[in-house]
Amino acid sequence: MIYLDNAASSFKKPKCVIEMVDYALKFLTANPGRGSHIAADSVATIVYSTREEIKKFLNAPNYDVIFTLNCTQALNLAIFSMLKAGDHVITTSYEHNAVLRAIYSIKGLEITILDCDMQNIVKNLKTNLKPNTKMIITNHISNVTGEECDIAAVGAFCKEHNLIYLVDGAQSVGHTQIDLTKSNVDMLAFAGHKGLYAITGVGGLVVKKGINLKPLVFGGTGTNSESVIQPTDIPEGLESGTLPSIPIVSLYAGVKFVSKNFSYIQKKEQNLSNYLYKKLKNLNFLEIYSKSNSKNVFSFNIKNCSDRLVADELNQRKGICVRSGLHCAPLVHKKLNTCGAVRVSLDFFNTPEEIDALISTLNEIANS
Amino acid sequence: MIYLDNAASSFKKPKCVIEMVDYALKFLTANPGRGSHIAADSVATIVYSTREEIKKFLNAPNYDVIFTLNCTQALNLAIFSMLKAGDHVITTSYEHNAVLRAIYSIKGLEITILDCDMQNIVKNLKTNLKPNTKMIITNHISNVTGEECDIAAVGAFCKEHNLIYLVDGAQSVGHTQIDLTKSNVDMLAFAGHKGLYAITGVGGLVVKKGINLKPLVFGGTGTNSESVIQPTDIPEGLESGTLPSIPIVSLYAGVKFVSKNFSYIQKKEQNLSNYLYKKLKNLNFLEIYSKSNSKNVFSFNIKNCSDRLVADELNQRKGICVRSGLHCAPLVHKKLNTCGAVRVSLDFFNTPEEIDALISTLNEIANS
């Protein structure tokens, strides 16, 4: 099997993550923050350290980390905390349904979708600003084209105009350098199981201190237990119920792995991306939607051939795992004028040989 | 270490769960339902089987299983789907803040809290029924006293009066026999990591087919991706974003373990409960809040001694892990007239010797 669907979930986990989970299954299964005994304390300590490691990795000393089930819940937490009827939000056609479906569910919210290219976002923000504009939401790296948004430029614009800036980091965290403080990002949502190599079951929202969030879920927080009114403690008041402590523990190992090896990871992924793009460009039977500077994520179609068929053939012929369809991002496909595309997404554990196998199988399919 | 805090989370995991997670870390890390390749399909198959195993275990062929982060999110999903301003809900003082804080967050909702004992619930439901009563919510087994609610009696009452019945099964699923169909339960919320021995990161709502739920979270569902409007598919429309697939896979092994050994588990836990209660009863320095028929969960105080001090002493003297405080269930403590209690909670992996160690350490503390 050749796994090229890392934008959906990383497949291969670093040894330290596997070992950490193995250890956790034996010694870290108690409920953190729900008791003061040794078993609960051991987990609570690692949960705390995971928040700190994430803050360090993203240069976010003045932020809090709120753990959620996945990146989608983190985006929803940010969106439903900030936006209500009468507000105006500006976002882009690159967004995932985790953003789009959330904002379209808010009755009376005014929505502007920028249909421009990633590099022209700031110019377009300017012309679409309204007196009731409250928030800007952008993808950091597109989960369809791999194009990167200049979040520092958008962040500066938001700071200048006193707007809240939310970044969807599902495809960027762990893959590209992020400095939340310098970039003036107010909130960043991330997935644990993608570029940070944790197991599924945890995502998070990194939020600038001082921003008030409203809970999506109400329940036990381990704080103010005498009150039937949800407390406002951060992060507890936003993390009702038992934390996904084992996924968090795996995330601890994952973040440590990534931050320790980050320059090597970036360099290797950049080389793989360049290699893949160059090889794809040589196939004249392809229509390619990604750019030469796309990061890790590349989409294309074989001309006159359905994306689904190509993905199925890759899977059946050589066990090559890629995604077809709309990748939960319908508006960018509309912009690209496709009804679906084949998406190849890389991570640190891929190899040039796997890319060679992909290319030769694409040749086979096109010629069959 | 002696772990007696299983109501917060089971600590020891069955060998099959540990082995399953170990396997999953190597082969089941793809994203289920987000691709049609071999890696995604392998996980999707187990996720599907987990739903089926849960339905079988609870005799719920005419129900759906919706996976959430934890039991709290499952309860919130049920509550926010059903209740709005103007409705009336009846619940009990035994409830956890996962229920209480959720219902108290709904502005304009009329709330009746029954302060009666578990065995008198039905009689009290009758006298509190109103024309706008929509839903009854009860704990199945109290996380403070271990008392069991006769859910079949409440279910029959709800059926007769056309009310929605939601059961909080956090402390019962995996510990006591449940027949959802026979008991006329409309919705049951459960935690994966307690009586079902999964790792943290997954809970669920088992919901009767035909009941319409509203999503708490909006996003990618792997269905109708072309639409920016949340789809209504069940379960997908209620499970936005990446599923906690590794926790679910561990739940698969956990449910299989429990259902295969269920009569033995029940018998062993009953014997342990009886043994513990008898031993506690012999300690005349205790005030006990649980009953002779309490299941697995027993709360008490050493007279004139703070619950926190006793829990800390148990931890420090012999590494005995128990919970002090309010256990996120403030109203039952008010009813019991306590400001906190020491809670001992058992599961299948506990032993009489551990109970003996607890009892002798309690004696030591009381006499010191």
C-alpha cells in the first residue's frame, strides 16, 4: 500500500507516538482534572504540558489552547462564539465545509465569500469591508490545491481594522512555519491527527488571551461544581466532559517529534512537493489545479476521465490511496470549474519512490 | 496503586483493547468515511461494526448510534435537539452537570427537578406533568450514590404520555443489563472509557429511529459535499469532522469484551459491591450515602472529617485513588446535605483485597 491521503489523516505515526500510546494504555488511563490522586495527576500533567508544547511550537505565549474532538469542532467553537445575526464575515472560496456549513447555519449573518486567488486576498478584503464586518476566516493551506495564504498579511489587515482573525490550520500546522504572535492571528484551529501525528480524537483552538468564547457544550468541568451554570474558566469552561486524554497524550509525543525535527520535516516535505509537482507537470494528459508553490497537497484530473475512476484504479492496481471528490470544499471546486478531482497529499513519511509509483500508475491508467 | 475511581474512567483495559489499539496505530490510522481506498475502508468497516455491536449489546435494532467526544456531548446533542424556550423538562436531583448545565443554559425552558428518591420517580413524574412537558431525563445509575433508576418504569410512563425519554447511561452501560427497546428509552448517552473499557475520546448517543436530532457541530460529513448546508443524514450529519476512529476501534474491542463476558462481569461486580457495602457498614465512624443495592459507586464521609482530606490521605498513605468533592452532581449532594463526599467506584478489574486495603486505611485515618 502507498498512502497519499495525508490531508485526510496522517497514516504512519512516529515511533515515539506509538510508544507513548502504548505506555498511556497502561499508566495514563485515569481522568485528568477530575481527581487529585496520583493516577489522575499523572495524566493532567501531560495534558498541561501538551498545551504548553503547542503554544511554544506556534510562538503563542499569550494564547490558550482549548482541546476539542477535531479541527471542525474547534472552528465551530470560534465561529459560534463570535458571529451572530447582523454581523458580517468575510471568508474565501478555499474554505472547508467546517467553516462554510457553520457560517451558513447562522440565520441573519451577512457572508462575503472572496473568490480571488490566495495571493490577492488582502486587496479583496479591503474592497469588501463593511461597518458590521466582525471576523475574517481563511484557510492557511488549501486542502484542495495546497496553496498557502499569507496569514501575516491578513493578520496585519485585521489588526489595522480591529477585526477578529480565525485561521483554519488543518493542513498547515506541523507542515509550515507558524508564528501566531507575529502574524496577529486571533484564533487558529488545528487537527491533532494530521501534521502533528497524533491519533484521531483530538483537535484544538489556540486563542489569544482576552478573547471571550462561548461554550458549544455544557457540562462538568471539574471547576465550580456546586453551580448548575456553566463556568467561564479557560480552558475548562470550554472543555465540558472527559477530555480525550489518550489522544492528547499521543499529541504530546507528536508535537515534540515535529518541533524537534521541524527544519528537517519542512525541507523533506518541500523536496517531495517539488518532485511531485515536476513529475505531474510532465504528464500532458493531466489538468493540474495546484501551483508550483503548493505545499503537500496536489489536485488534478486526467482529462476526460472521472476523478473517482482514477482514484479507484490507483487503489486497485497498486494499492495507492488518494482522494477523489470535492474534499468537503465545494466552492474551490466551483472556482476551478471541476466536479471533483484526484487529490494526492504528502507528509514527512512519504518517499520519492512512492511518487514514482504514482506517476507510473497514472501513465498506465491514461494509456489503458 | 489501588484504583477505585472507575466512575471517572476505567483504569485497567482488557488485553484485547490494548492489542486492538496497538494494531490500529499501525494499520487503522486513515480517515474512515473520507475516501474509498483500502486504508480508509478498513477503518470504516470497524466503525460500522462498532455501531452494530453497541446496538446488539443494548437490544436496540431500531436505533442509530451517533459517536461524540464523550457522554457529555451526547447528552448535549439530545438536549439541544429537543428542548427550546417554552418547553417543560422534568429531571432529577441525581443528574450530572452534563444534564443540569445544558438545560439551565436554555433561556425560557421550564425545568422541574424531582428531589425524590430513585424508587419514587414515576409517582413524582405524574404529579409534575404539565401540558408543555416534552422530555424526561434521568440518570440510570447515580455517579454519587450508585442507586439505580427503574428506566423501564419511566420509559413506560413516557410512552403512555408521549414524552421523549433520555437516559444518562454514563455509569450503567457495561455494568448493568440494558434493553432499550423493552424499556421504551428514546435516547441513551454513554461513555466509551468507563464500563465499556475503551480509551478516552469517544462517547455516543443511541437514538430511536424517527427521532430528529439537530447537529451541535457543522462541517464536513463525507456526504453531499457540494452543499454548504449541513446534510441531515444519520449518523453522518450529526458527526461533522474526523471521527475519533482510534478511540472507536478501541471501543469495538471493549464492547465485544463486555458483551462476551457480561454475566460474569455483572456477577463479579455485584459481589464486589456487596462486599464493599458490608465492610463500609461495619465502620461506625462513617456516614454512608449509598444503599445496600447501590451498584459499583459508593459515597461516604468520615464524620467530622473533610472528604478532601480523607481522599488525600488514602492517596498518600497507600496510593488508593478515590474521588472527593461534588462529582459534578451538585443537587444530589444538596439533597444528601453534604458539601462533598468520598466516592469509591469499582469495576470488573477490582478485587476484594483492594477493598480490604481501603477499609484498613480508612480505619487508620479515622484513628489517627
